[in-house]
Amino acid sequence: MSQMFQNTELTRRRVLQLFGAGAGVAAVAACAPSAPSSTPTSAAGDPTSAEPTMAPPEDFSFASWSLAEDAPKAVIQANLDAFAADSGITITPASYPYNEYLNQLILQVQGGQFSGAAQLDIAWLATLASLGKLVDLADLAEGRGYTASALAAGTFDGVQYGLPWTAAAIGLVANSEVLGRVGATEIPETIEDFEALLRELKALGGGLIPYAASTKVAQLKDVQVWMQTFGSKLVENGEVTIGDDASVAALTWYKKLYDEGLVAPDVDRFDARSLFAQGTVGLYDDAPAGRPAVLKASPDTELGSKLLPGARPVVASGDTPRAQAWGHTVVVVDGPGADTAAQFVQWLTSDEDVVVDYFTQLGLPPTTDAGLASSEVAADAFIAAFTEKITATASPSPFWVFPNYGQIDSAINEKVQAALIGQQDPATALAQAREAAQGLIG
């Protein structure tokens, strides 16, 4: 087996342990394969001392948008293959591009066409949980060393529906070499200085995009973090506050960047990664998950040493930088194979060898104390800087608690887009965005 897959190998003994034939059965009892409902009896009808028979492992499906992306596909497929081979089952993969994934998964779950494990963006948990098909994984979470914050990201309405796979934030990443062309060594602290830096970068010419911000309607939700930076709460006591002075000021500023060519039109996260990889971008927004794809696509073999994560600029010096929490959780959809899928999810997200290998291959931070304390994670300067400057002040979107979060985002995004392209002024656009979002909340 190749070095890439070495750490994902399971031993037959380990699989037997996973399915209750070895030590540690009690810790996973609630979601483990079911024992017989009655005590075994002898031919005479007397109770026997035989151990309950555990149900054998079953086939299940695994849904993931990462399987549709070149960088993580081989690593994740190796995990699937190892677990399936050593447990004697088949795991059927299902993959859709990220921007289509949630809608496709909802359709499959609602139609009863999917059961098994599924990767989720932490922002989507409430939406999928509202369908009433997810398994409570609380017992499988016990004793595995998950961090409290990571576990919280997999919880909705007090139920542990997801086990955390990776956790970080979305923040600014710069190319230090590009910044160095104008004498900058770090991302500026304030909005005013940040804007000045972008103008200096634009003056370099040559088609350089100073800031590859998200401007494509599907990912204009990034603007919400800038609204928070300017002081908007977005939601307060169940009432949408978008359209307040702070959010209008943020969108007005964002449109100024757009109008001056400091950001580019029709760009999403994947476009930004590609442009950044080619050295034609100064800064863009991303999570650590983007690093492998950027480095793989870049002709610059030294780009990894030039990645410079930094805190999002603030309005006034001393303000706390804002960043959106980011992460992947893995849930189990009830149905055939759900018990086996739950065991797989626990192994995938908490086995130390597996999570450290996942980090080594893809740069995605583990969600267990042991994984985070590993020498491989501790030695990664980029992750250390990203954690200190970005993840430390990250928070979830206040819209994530609403099951129709995706619809709310889309309603806001469409109005932000209308303001960017000059169809509406920012105040009018956001007033209508507030009305639409509030109507979806009820």
C-alpha cells in the first residue's frame, strides 16, 4: 500500500473492536449494531449464558462534496476503501459539487433514497436535522477526545447529530511576495489602511486582482462578515437587523471596492483559489481547506511558504476582528446500514492515525485534543498563524440556527448583488433583504 494510504489501514482486530467484539463496546452501545431484543434460551426454554449476538456490519452510502474535488478525493476514498475492505462491506460514494450539494442531499434524504453517512458544512446542520432523519450520535462522541467547541458545531437543538471532522474559520490569506512588491509585510489592521493597500496593489497593473473577494451571487454571504465588522448584529432577538446603518455602510464600502476594480466581478471561492494559485491575486478569503488545492494548482513550488493568513481589518484600531466559523461535521441518516455508518463516522473523525493523516495530506485541522497536540499539527506554521489570527475570534453565523438558512442567505445575496451591479442603492437593497429574510424566519 502506498505511503499516502498507509495511516488509513485498519486491522481485522480493530474492526472487530469497532463492531463490539472487542474492548470498548459500552462507549458506543447506543449506535452500535443492535443485540437481540430477548435473552437467548436453551431448547428447554431456560435462559442461557450465551453472549448476545451483534448484528454484522452492513453496506451504507457516504455522501461528500469533497469526493468531487481533486485534492481530497484520493485521501477520503482511501478511508472508505480501508474501512469497507476490513469490515467486508461496500460503501457507496455519492458526490456533488459544493454549491449543489445540500439541495441534492435534501432531495435524496426526503425521498428515502439515501441512508448512511454524510459530510456537512456546519452551517447546514439545522437544515438537515429539520428533516427528522438524522441519528443521535451522543454516545459515540463520549470518550473520544473531541474538543468542546468542535462538538458544539455538530449539535442542534440539544442533540449531537454530527461528529466533527475538521474545524477552523474563513479569513484572509495573502501572498506575501505580492504584498512585498508594495512594501507590505502583513495584512493591515484597519479598513482604511486595507483599502489603501488594495489601491497600491492595483497600481502594479499587469492584471493583478488586489482582493479576490466573493462577488458571485452564490457566495456573497461573505459580505455578512464585513457587515459584522462594521457593527451590524445581522440578527438580534429573532429580528433581522440587516439594513441598519452598519450593514449599509459595509455594503457601500464593498461596492466602492467593486466599482474601483479592487475586487473582480463574478468570482466565487473556487475561482479565487485558482487565481491566487496563478499569482494574479494579492488576497482572498478561505479556510485552511483551500490550501492543498491552491498549492497543487500553482506553478510556483514555493507558494506554500508565501501564504500569509491575517485577521480581517477592523473599522477602528483595537476592535476585535470578525471571522466566520468554518468546519465539516459528519452525520448519519437513519435507514439500512446506519449502525455501521455511525461506527465509520466515529473512526473517521477521532482515530488518531486517521485524523493526523488527514491533516498531513490536506492541511485540515483535527477536532480532537490528541490530534491537535500531534507533532504534525504543531509543526505547521501556516495553521498556527491561522489559528492565532483568525480562528481565535471566529463565530458562527446567527442565521445558522434557522433550518431554512440557505434560503435566507440566497435572499440576502440576491439583494447584495443588486447593489453591487447598480440596480439598487445599498440602503434600498438591504431594506428589501431584511424584509425577505424576516419573512423566511417567520
